[in-house]
Amino acid sequence: MDRIRPNISMAVIRRLPKYYRYLGDLMEKGITRISSKEFGRIMGFTASQIRQDLNCFGGFGQQGYGYNVKELREEIGNILGLNRRYNTIIVGAGNLGQAIANYSGFAEAGFILKGMFDINPRLIGISIRAVKIMDIDEMKGFIARENINVAIICTPKEGAQDVANRLVDAGIKAIWNFAPEDLNVPDDVIVENVYLSESLMVLAYLMNQ
Amino acid sequence: MDRIRPNISMAVIRRLPKYYRYLGDLMEKGITRISSKEFGRIMGFTASQIRQDLNCFGGFGQQGYGYNVKELREEIGNILGLNRRYNTIIVGAGNLGQAIANYSGFAEAGFILKGMFDINPRLIGISIRAVKIMDIDEMKGFIARENINVAIICTPKEGAQDVANRLVDAGIKAIWNFAPEDLNVPDDVIVENVYLSESLMVLAYLMNQ
DNA sequence: TAGATTGTTAATCGATTAACAATC
DNA sequence: TAGATTGTTAATCGATTAACAATC
């Protein structure tokens, strides 16, 4: 379905979700069309940047008119892969893991939580939002049986690489990583990191300037 | 104490916590000195980039020797402001707020949780790690009384801007924002965002390439 | 001293912005 | 049609990498 899109920079890709979010806001306000100039004003980007970014993926606008809000949002949603469903597990069912399990933005992006895993016997057996916490030794079988595409690592730093190894061994190709550790995985496995403490340190830095 | 450091790009600043983390790992392994070449190999950066980055802040190395791991880590810690303490509150005491309250990386960066606030009467009065959840109407007085420097917003998108307005009104100058919303605040207020769903959408994108 | 490695300047690369012909 | 605004090429800006003299 998708054409091959070579050489799109991560800078562009990381702006796509912001476009998607703002287009959703515009839709809620009942705005049906928008020019790159006005869209840029709202988002704090230049009109040029918006047109350049969008034209990496196709000509979604119309001269003299601008962009159709609803259509553009759908296009970007498809580019981001939000039209698909991703069967997901959480590894590490502590506070953060449980918070993520309850996180609503999660389902909105097409990620469906199928199971949670931990090594702590006190957590195993408990359910969070009707999703069971299982022993991590059952993980490999579960991944195969339930067709899991994505794993979320919410373990402490110490366990993270070991968990990643097990996930790779079980055939997982995409990891959302909350552990403060750069995971070592084969080239064909995608890792997207959320480094909370790094974000916090940047805040501390900015407070001292 | 600090000299004025103009024009240091955010690209450089966002790499500092990673340097800090890797230097901590090296220390734990008992490594006392490192060259930019070897450090670059470990981190996946060029040696040039490391030397350029560090020289934004001062000449921490020594020709023919490299960098002293412990000293460099301390220097970067000071640059990041990790030698200070920041009195912090969490606004929004749902799952995410509670997970953040329990987050250990938090205290490691010098952030001390002093209070939590919510509008939900069922949560008000509960304590998380000996920190009380209070009514949001008590927030302004608490901020003044307890000398709060930083607020963490863990509310849903809808409440976030209103909370930000109250925080600004109460004199808060630094916000760590987890709500999926770009906050409108005066220029002298620092906002560091953690956009979870944007990170997740990037993961979805990468899975479809 | 000779070798290693920094600090720093210069060159390259990539990303952003400006400009404008095409066209709705 | 005239006005608006795109898609796209060219110019600018900033960030990364390479090179090398200084020096430990």
C-alpha cells in the first residue's frame, strides 16, 4: 500500500504527531481548512517548514485554498500507522508499568494491551484493567500465541537488557523502552526510548540559566 | 558561581544527561580515565562531537591523557544543576502522577516531592510515600509556604492549561509537563514536555517502514 | 623525548527558511 | 479573472565532522 519513502529525516518524523494533534484540535473547533501560514502561526513553525514536511509524503494541499483539516489529519494518521492495531505487552508491572497500562493515549494510537509480565510473585496473578500480570517465564509462549508485535519495558535499569534479550529471542521487533538504559538489539528491532530522567535533568539545567 | 553561557544549543544540552549517565556506568566499572575516541565508541558519537560539546562549558580534558571520569561526571552534574535541590509538587494524582511520585530517578536528580494535588475528593487525603494528596485549592498557599520551585503536571489534556495558569499565578517558574498539550505560559517560565503519545506514534511509524 | 589526545579552527553536511513560478 | 496559496528550487543557517597545531 505504502510507497517506499527513503531518506525522511527523524526531525520530520518527530513533528508528525504534533501536526496530527493540532489537526485534531482544529477539527474539534469545527475548522475545516487551513493554510500553511495560519497553521504555522498556531504551531510556532514557519509556513515553509510545514509545506516542506508535508511534501515529503505527498501533495496534500491545494493552491489558493490550503489544506483540508480532516483529510490531512487522516493522511498523517495513516503515515504514522495509526490505522493499524498493535498487540502489546508490558514487561515490569510496578508503578510505571501500571500507570502505562492505565494510560488512555495508548489505545488511541492503536496499541492494545494484551498482557503484563513481572518477576515479583506478589504481582503475578493480579489484573490491571482486566489484563493479567503473568510470570515472565510464560512470556515467550504468550508472545507467539497472542501474536504480540510490541513490548513496553518498564523494569528498572538493571533488568532491562536481559528483558530485551528475551524479547528479541521471542521474535519481538518493536520496543518502547522506559528503562534508563540504551538497549543493545539487532538492527531489525526498533527501539523508541522515553528517558524520563534525562528530560528532568534538562529541566534542571534550564532552571539554572 | 556560574559564568554566563550564551548560545549553547539545545542539541548539546540534551546530550549532557547521556554523558552523565555513561560516565556513571564507567565509574561503576572502575574506569578512571577515558579518551574522547573511546567514549565516542561506547556512546555511538564521534570523538569530535564529544570534544566540541564539552568545550562549550570548559576544557575538562588534558592533552595526551583524555578525561578523568569522576571529575568530568561531577562537572557535568554541576552544569546540569544536579548539585541543587528542587522542591516539587505533582498536580494530578491519578495513575501517572502516582507512578511519578514513586519514581526513583526523580530524587537522584535533586527533585524532592513535597506535595500532591488533585480535584478528585476520593484521592484527597491519601498519602503516597508519605506525601499527602491535597485539594488543588490549597495549592497556591502551599507553594508559597513550602518554597516550591517545580511543578509536575500529570492531569488529562483538558485540565492542563488551567493548572498551568494557576501555577504561574502562584509564582512557579518551572513545569515538567506530561499532559499532551502545549502550555501557554509567560517567557520566564520554563516548560519541559514529555509527550508520551508522540513517542508512541513515532514507534508506530517506524514499525511500518 | 615520543606518543597520545586535547582544544579549536576550517570544511562538510543536513535542516530550515526564503523565494517564486505554477495553479486552484 | 484576480487573489491566495501551494509545491519546489535555491539560499541560508546551524550542527556535525575532519583536520591539525598545541601540549601534556
